[in-house]
Amino acid sequence: MAGESLKLRGRVRAVLGANIDTDIIYPGRYLNITDREKTAEHLFELSYPDVRAAIQAGEFIVAGANFGCGSSREQAAAALKFAGIGAVVAASFARIFFRNAINLGLPAVVAPDMAANCAAGDELEIDLVAGAIRNLTTGITVQAAPLDPRAAELLAAGGLIPYLKHKYLQEANATCPSTV
Amino acid sequence: MGMTLAEKILARASGRERVSPDQIVIARVDLAMSHENADLVRKSFLEIGVERVWDPSKIVIIFDHRVPAESEKTATTHRAVREFVAAQGIPHFYDVGRGGVCHQVLPEEGHVRPGMVLVGTDSHTTTHGAFGAFATGIGATEMAGVWTEGTLWFKVPSSLRIEVEGEFPPWISAKDLILHIIGKLGAAGADYRAVEFNGPAIRWMSVASRMVLTNLAMEMGAKVAFTPVDEVLLSFLRPRVQGELEVIAPDPDAVYERTIGIDAGADLKEPCIACPHAVDNVKPLSAVGEVPIHQAVIGSCTNGRIEDLEVAARVVAGRRVHPRTRLIVSPASQRVYREALQLGYLETLVAAGAMVNPPGCGPCVGVHQGILAAGENCVSSTNRNFIGRMGSKDSFVYLASPAVVAASAIAGRLAHPEAVVKEGRVWQAKA
Ligand code: SF4
């Protein structure tokens, strides 16, 4: 099951540049929205509103280096996820964004050569565990950093909340003899 | 082979003899800080379904981003957090009027000590490396995990060392130094790395100035940043922190990915300005050109402390803020506010035409207390100038030292403090 869910296929919605900061992804003025689903309405609001409007479920965002730099706001990762983005592929990620994405179950894939080798509309197949991305439109395959085991485990669980829920439910069950 | 500060602290927190870069460890967390986004953490925590937080005494919650509540929505968030704090028996909670900007309050109130692992749901948590803590920002859901387990996984970072020597020219401050470094290394120049600032020029610096370095190290991607645990720091900590203080230092044979040397006298001839819309878009003041200023902001976790208000007061004393400019001052905390009142700095600033905000993040976060309109230019002592950070996406934020901000408020355009102070009353507005 885990192996299957860690392979993704979808189209590229947009190819963005380097240093896409969290204010671009999710403006600070909406930080008091704490319903994760609602954050999607403000994705890219200041800089790329047309990208948000066009997103189809499962599409990818491809970007240059240092994607998600800036604030620790988890809403940036949540807005991408709940707008329907299936994965973000970037040359590199700012560390807090990377962790937020994985914790929310949004694959964040490090692939330095992807932006130069795809265009909006291309279809990609991403193998998260092997660390390979095939551009089915052009036939080019680029290298990606394979997910580290801890991140793979969290993604397979659907994020940190379901992961911990499961863990603590199991522990609770283990200490209760009647359920063993 | 010796260990860097980051390696030493992570080794101990993960119960190991030693660790090395890229190793993944699970470390115990000594302190978990949140501001209003404690509400997001609370929601994720409730979803996990565990009843009690791991250790209420290790959680600190400080309201600062929207204080006092600027909308009913925020008021509701604040209320939810207050109720959670009461229900969980979290003893360290700083409500409106009791604290200030989280990164100022945490050390001021004695919560931070050398050698600890500190996580905060705020990216500028790196600030606390000025107190010898391995301190870094995490997201809200991750914090819910910390509230549940009291531990967190870390990839051990490799370390950069920045050695600063030489004497700072007049009007040049820690802010200019760190902007200079960010301009050199770039916004991702220290990504995932630990940064150790050291050298004679750092050891001379006040604790407040060291905090400027560790605070802004985040803007080059640093995971954690440190300044030395020395006598300057210990004398700040002793009256605030109970118990023994650990003097922690990197081993002399610790391994650094890179060492960068800076001579403050030779490399920092002029104030540094981070121009729109990136913190690494740094230029010397004279290369920026003529920029009319509509709003000037002094405050934030970067530069809202006593020494910042002091230099600002010195620059504006006896002068008036330029008619086209609004000068907004937000003391970083209640304590800073009181001290600045007692020392007369606020009197001087207000007399010059400044508006003083309550202690908190103020306009830095772009939601209240000084939003920019389209086409406006702002010079700010804060730490981010991204598009739309302080208001309209068509506004422009220049980051600078408090001295430059104060001078620019008087001049009505980006200005060198020396020029303003020298030319005296030239820019004095008519009453
Ligand atoms: S002052 Fe600004 S940078 Fe500092 S914590 Fe507040 S919003 Fe963040």
C-alpha cells in the first residue's frame, strides 16, 4: 500500500522561479484563518492568482531553489494541499516548509533539474522512494532526492496527525488487555 | 574529532556520545514556544486525540502578532487559546499587556538557557541561539507532535563559522553586518546549516545586538545560529535564570563546512539596505539612490529593543519627522516599553512626531497598526521585505538599521544618520 501511494502521476500546473517565499504562497494577512481547508482560497493570491484559479486536483507545482522560504506558517503548505496540488517539486526547499509539507501529507520533492526540463501542462510521473521523475510529455527523466525513511513513513501515513493518532491508539490498545 | 555547538547540543539531547552532519536523531525538547498560532497547534493536538500535553511547564505561549485583537476573528482565536492554557494548566502564558514580541519575552523572562533544545512555531526562533540554545522554527502540526511526545526528529546540520573582527564605523550596527552577510551568501546561503558567529567584534557586542544576528540568520535559511556563551551573555542571564548556567562552546577541533571572515571596519563602510523584494537584495546606502519614504518603522524581534530606541531617539532629538513620512515605533516588549519611558526615549520620539504602538509585532506582520498602500515606500528595522509583507503587493519595503530608519523619517527619504545629525535643522518641518 505504501509503495503504491508513493508514486504520483499528474500535470504541471505552473513552473515558478527561485525563492518563492511564504508570503507569495499565502499572504500574512490571512494567518488568522485556522481552518486548513479554507486556506486554499488565498493560495498565491498576491502574485499568481490565475495559477490558483486553474488548479485541477493532483497537479504539480514545479519551482527553483529555496521554495517556501520565510515564515513558519503552515498555512502555506496547507493552502497548496487543499487547493488540490498533488506535490511540489523544487530545486530545494526551505526547511520549515519542507517539514510542514510532509507533516500535512503533501509530497515535497527535491529535484534540481526539473524546472529546466518541463513546462506547464507536461505530464510527470514521480517515484518518491526511488527518486526519479519522468516527464511523460518529453520523455526526459530527471533525478530527485529519494525521500528519507522518516519522511516516507509520514507521507505513507497521510501526515503527522494520522501517524501519531495511529501510534497512540495502538499504545492505548496495547495497555488495555481486553483488546489484545 | 571535535563537535560544533549544534552537534554537541543534539548529541546530548538525543542521548548519544557524538553525532555528525546528516545523521537523523530524535531529540528531547526543553522548551516549546508558540504565539497566537498556538490555536493552530491546539487544533492539530485535539485531532491527534491525546488528552494532556507532555509537560505544561515546558510550553510557553505569548500573544504578539495581533495585540490587542484587531478583529473579532482574532479575539475568538485568543479566547480559544486562553481556555486551552487554563484547561492544560500551562503556567507560562503572556497575554495582552504582559509580554510583547515572543522572541524578546522568552529570554527577558528567563526561559532560555545555554545548551537547551528550543522549538517555536515561528521562523525567527533562531534568535535564541544568542543565548546558546539550539533553537529553531517548526510548523503548527509538528508542534502538536511536540506537545504530544516532547521529542522531535532533527537532521544534524553541518556548520558555517563566521568570524568577525575589526571595529564598527560610527552609525554602523549589527543590522548592517548581518544584511551584508546575507547579501554575500544569499537567501539560501545557509540553508539547513547551523551558523556560528564568533570573533572579537562579536564578543564586544551587546546581547541585544547578537540577537539581531541570530534573528536574521533565518533569512539566509539557517536552521540554528549561535553567538558565544561568554561573560557578556552570562551577566545578562544570571539575574533572570534560576540555577546553574552551562558554559557551552564548540570544541577547538570542531569541523566546519566553511569559515567566512569579515572585517567590520573594512567591509562595512556604509549602512546596508535590503531593497525590495528580497532580504538578500542588499546594497550600500549610497548605491540605492533617491527613495522618498512614506512610512518608517522601528520595532520587531529584530530591532525593537532599548539600544534601538536609544539610537533612534538620538537621531530624531530636537527634529521633526518629515511631513510626507509617518514614523511608527513598536517597543519589543512591555519591559522595553517601560524602560524607554523611564529613559525618556519615547518622549523624544513622540515629540518628533512618532506614533508609538503597543508592544508586539505591529506592522512587521502586515495585518494592522500601519499597513502600506499601493505605491508607498517603507523603511523598516524589521526582517522581511517580501512582496505584500507589510501591506499592498505594490508597496516597497527597505530593511535597514534603526539609525537609518530614524534618519530617513526625518529626511523624508532614505538617508544616512550622519547627514541628518550634521545638517541639523535642515529638514525641520514647519509646525
Ligand atoms: S516581530 Fe515580525 S518577524 Fe518578529 S515574530 Fe513578530 S511578525 Fe515575526
